Amino acid sequence: MTGSKRFAHKVIWGMRSVSYRTCLTCWEGRNGMLNSFWKGFLFKDWEQRATAILTGIFLYQFVIWIMKEDGLWLPETVAFVTWTLSLTAATYLIPHLRRAWRVLIQFVLVIGLHLIGMGYHYAAVKVTTWKSALKWIALNAGQLEPYIWFSLVAWLAYLFAMWSVTSRLRVFVLIAVSILFFAIRDSFSTIFLWPQVAMVIFCGFSLLMVRHFAKLKKRAPVIWETITDYPSSILLPIGLIVGIISLVGLFAPTVDPVLTDPYTAYKVSRGEPVPLLGKGVSVAASAADSSSGYSRDDSHLGGGFQFDYTPVMTVETSKRTYFRGETRAQYNGKGWELSATEKKLPVNRVNLNTLPLDPRFDLSLLKTQEVKQTVVMQREEVFPVLFGGYAIQRLVEVNQGENPFQRILWSPRQSELRFASKTSYPKEYAIISEEPILDVEQLREVNVDYTNKPEWAEYLQVPADLPDRVKQLALDITKSATNSYDKAKLIEAYLSEHFPYTNTPDESKGKSKDFVDRFLFEIKQGYCDYYSTSMAVLARSIGLPTRWVKGYSSGASPVPDQIREFGILSQLGEDIDRDAAGTYTVRNSDAHSWVEVYFEGFGWIAFEPTSGFTLPNVFPEKTPPPVDLSTESDPVTLPEETVQPPSFTWLWLTLSGIGIAAVAAAGAVFFFRSAYLREWRKRRKQLKAVNFNQKIIVEFEKLLRMSRRKGYTRLEHETMREATARWSSQSKWMKNDLETVLELFERAKYSQAVSSEADYQTVSQSISKLKEQMK
């Protein structure tokens, strides 16, 4: 009985053991199948997927460029094009898909994207005539305009790029052309495109790496199989190298450029201004460097700064203006301070009434244009003043009806709206300004000597130790002028045209103690504070009352309505009004300073000496001379009205595009199904076969030359077969590869048979192995 139980126990444990091993085998087999599935999924058409992703990233750099251009594309256009590139790239991730089906899927996705994005609604039209058919097309296809055209062009560009990157030469050309484009656009504009250049280089070299591994897969399948089995052996070193290089580039200190770009060097050599507004290269900040923005202390000017593009406010205005903040009258040789008189100036409480003017200033000849502005602050920062176009006439509203007027004061002498609190700065306020209309001819008639008038002394003040060469330079610049206005314009033009703009002036060149003297004769480069202070001091040196002003320049231009509705092409042949109404975005990088000069009868007139900046001044409209309507004059014959031909509309452009596309498609179908194409393909195959014969012969001759250098020589009396047999007896491990290469060589050279691409690949792989074995 005991023996039976023991036998049964062994049988049960044996069955359990077999069952366990069977389950383990099934689990290992299932894991193997799973690993094989993922391996096939990841490495099947891997080069096409990697190429598609890198190509999409490469093309997106051009979208980023367009986004940086003011008014070139609408945000909706950018969104549709970005989605088109993303969907096109996603289709290349689908394995085992033929090219024709992939292209069809891409086209359907692009159309579907616009149907959803444009809120398409089917328009039913009873089609009975060709006109009704055109109407049906217009009502349905027209709903996708105008964004569909941008997306279709982006899609075709993607297909073209995918074709281009299949060749190493075309990849190099694509990289070179793209870098050249971004570099030129960066140099001749105020936008910063070097990040796009870096990304283009990264995508280009990654595409070359993909091409290299694709060739490796074809020429050395055994090595490639090893790589796919152990991908970390190649991916880990590549990732490590890229990571180290990226970290070094990220943490390495940046330095000033050694060479000046050709465009800037050319402009500076001619004494012309260089448009570097709102653009700077981040460099290692010195002790005097800071970020751009509205300064609180101007008593010690100089040093460099880094551009900060953080928005400060948005201003909805009826005309482009500068946004004036504070003024200073006391120049201390290093910067600007409030004069003793300014510190004691009376101020007024602000209400909804018109702001009072200082009776000292004569405005009897001044004509103005009303400008309405609504300012919305984008930061929590508290400023000492409220900003607005010069000169503010009335504060209309604060915080949409709130009444914080008790915290706002008006200084008539300085035309400043001061905010007398350290908290609760207005989030939104509306003002009305009266901008001066500059009648140049009348301004040239103003010539008043203020040097002997003590009440104007604060606006003529210069330090007692101001170097004589500064005063002499002011006389030399203005010696040809006969009136105050022309003298001020000559000083403005001299500074703007003779000194290059930079946010990082080389202060090491400056030895003089006076800020203006250092700029004019030693440093000879700088930003707005250098230009404006120098003009104020030069003008005061010849008796022109001036005051230094700081605030913000106009900010980013709005998108004109015509561009917003019909695109950038609608502006061809027409000038865009740069001073148009709109909503302007003002950033910290727009912080600025300029000069105001006093003219009797007109008050304070602004001047802009900084290189590359332009004041949005208003000038009188030129009126035509009156027409003599006396009876003695000849009757005026009006020109006959001519009937203008109807212009092309979006409908006709759409129909024309559809018609051209249909004709092109029909022609393509006819061409691809023609007998001529079949005959051409046949000749190409024959020519390709002949080429493979020649390639095999060339490769074999290269092998012979290499073998002689390695000591495998062919004797004079030996045939090729006898020589290779002797080499095989010397190095038996080469026998199989030598026989394979010799057989294919003899067939290519002596027989009438044509070699295929597979034969050529076999010869190449065998010769590669032989080269390794002969080392």
C-alpha cells in the first residue's frame, strides 16, 4: 500500500513538472513572438519613419520663421499648416503601406482637416446646367478658402522634401540652401533665426546618418542583424555623444562675435544706420549689463543690456505713437537727474476734465491731431507714470469705470501723468492726446535767443567741465544752418548716420569722465541713451532748449486689415501705412529715450537721433492750388470714365485651379498608361542591367589592385581562375567569397547575360569581406 502511494505521488509530481515546463516553454515562445513582433514593427521601414519625422521638424522651422514675420500669415494659417505637416508625418508611421495609398490618405486627411476646421456645411444646389455646377463647386469648395491653398502647398513641399532626402547630395544641397536663406534673412531683418539654423543643421546631419545606416543594412545585412538584435550597442554611444555635445553647448559661456557680418560692416562703413531694433545676441553679462526695460534711475548711464521681450502693455490706438513717460532736465556729466526746479514743480489732481497747460510754454502756432488710446497693462509692475502719446490732453477712463484719480497727478511743466502710489497700478486706462502737426516751413521761421533768459536756464544747462571738443563739434555740425529747426535736424542726422547701434557698447574704449564726450569721441557706438543724451547736450551747447525724455517706442506693428483678409500678396504694389491705427504690443525691449526741443509758438517738438529708429510724426496735408473758376477761363473737360474689367475673384481662382489640376491629372494618367512610357521603362531596365555588369567589372578590378598591395599577386602565365585558386589554397577562409565574386565577374564580362542589382549587391558584400580578410 505504501509503495502504491509513493508511485502515485511520483506520477503526480512528474505530471506537474511536465506541465510547468510546457507552460514555461509556451511563455518563452509567446515572449519570443512578442519580441519578434515589436522588433519587426520598429525596424520595418525604420529609415522611412525616421526620415519623415526629421523632414517634418525641418519644414516646421520655416513655419517658425513665418510666425516671426509681422503680418505674413494669420494665426489660423499657421495652425492649419502645422496640422498638415503633423498629419502627413503621421502617415509615414503606418507600416506596409504603398506609396499611392499613403499619398491618397494624406490628401484625404488634409481635406478633412479643413472641413472640420472651417466648419463645413454642405450646400445643396440642383445641378442642371454648367452654371449651376460652378455654383455648387463655389458654394462647397469655397468654404475651405483661403487656408486650403497654404495647406496643399505645405503638403506638396513635404512630398518634395521626402524625395529630396533620399539622396546624400540632395540632403547637402537642402541644408546649404536652408542655412543660406535663414542667415541672409537674419542679417537683413530684426528677427532672430539662429535657432532655426541650428535645428536645420541637426535635422540635416541626422538625415545623413539615416542614409548611412540604410546603406549599411543593404550592404552588410549580417552586421545590421546584429545591430537590430542589440540596438543599445549603437544607440547608447550616439545618445551619449549627442548628450555631451548638447550639455557642453548649453553650459559653455557665450562670447561676442569676432567678425562683423558683411551687411553691418558695409552700412557702418558708409555711415548709414543699421536696423538692429528689438534684436540682440545674448552675451555673457558684465557687471554693468542688465535686462532691457523702463529705467528707474538715470543718474548714471552706460553699460550694456540684454533684450527682454516680455510684454509690458498692449495699446489700442487711432495712430502709431511713441509712449512718453518722464522727462529730465539736469545733466550731471554721467546721466540725468531732476533739476532743483523740477523737484518743486506744482502738480494737479486729475479728473475727467481737460488737463491744464503750463503758461510758460507758448503754443499759439501749434496745430494738433487728436489720438485716442486705450492701454492694457500686461504686468503687475508699478510704474511712476501713466504712458501715452504726446501730449496727453485728458484721462478718459481708468479700470473700466473705477475711480482711482486720487492716486494720479498731473505735472503741466513736464506733461507727465504721475502715479502717486506703490500699489494698485491701473490695469487699463484710456486717454486722449493731441499730437503736434509739424509745419516745417513755420518751424524754420522760429529763431529766439534763450541764452539771456534765466527762466530757461534749466533747459540750457551743461556741466561746467564739459569738454570743449563737444561744444566745437556742435558748432561744426550746425554751421550750415540758419535757423533753430535745421540746426536740430542736422544734429539728429549726424548722430543717426555716424554711430552704429549696439546694446553692448565697448566701454573699455572710454577714458573721458563725461558720458557724452566718451560716446562721441571714444566709444562711438551705443543705444538710445547714448544718442538722446548726446543730442540734448549738443543742442544745449548752441543755445537750443532741450529736455531728455524716456518711455517706450511704438512696439510691434499691427496687421493691416487688407493683409488679415486677403493675405500678404494683396499688398504687392501698395504701400502699407506704418503709422496706421491698431493694437500695438509693447515689450521691455521697446524701452527707449529721445529728445524734445522747444520752439516758440509750437512748444516741445520731439526728435529721434537713435540709429534705425523713426518717429511717427504728423505733417500738414498738402492741398492743391485753388482752381480759377472765372468765366474767362477755358471750360474744363473731364476725362471720360473707363469701365474697368472685372477683377479675378477667389471663386474664379478656385475654379481655375481645379480646372488646371484636373487637366494635369488627366495628362498624367494618359502619360503613365501610354505605350511610350512602357517602352521607355523597358529601355531603362536594359540600360540599368548593362550598368550593373559594368559596376561588377569595376568592383572586381578594384579588388585586384587592392590584393596586389596585400601580397596576393597574379602571375603572368595564370588565368584569373588559376590565380584565385592559388589564393584560396593560401587562405582557405577566402575560398567561398572568391569563387562567388569570380563567377559573377566572368558572367558579367564574358557572357551575354545581364546582371541584376542583387548580383551587384552580392559582389559588393563579398568584396567587403575579402578586404577585411586580407588585412
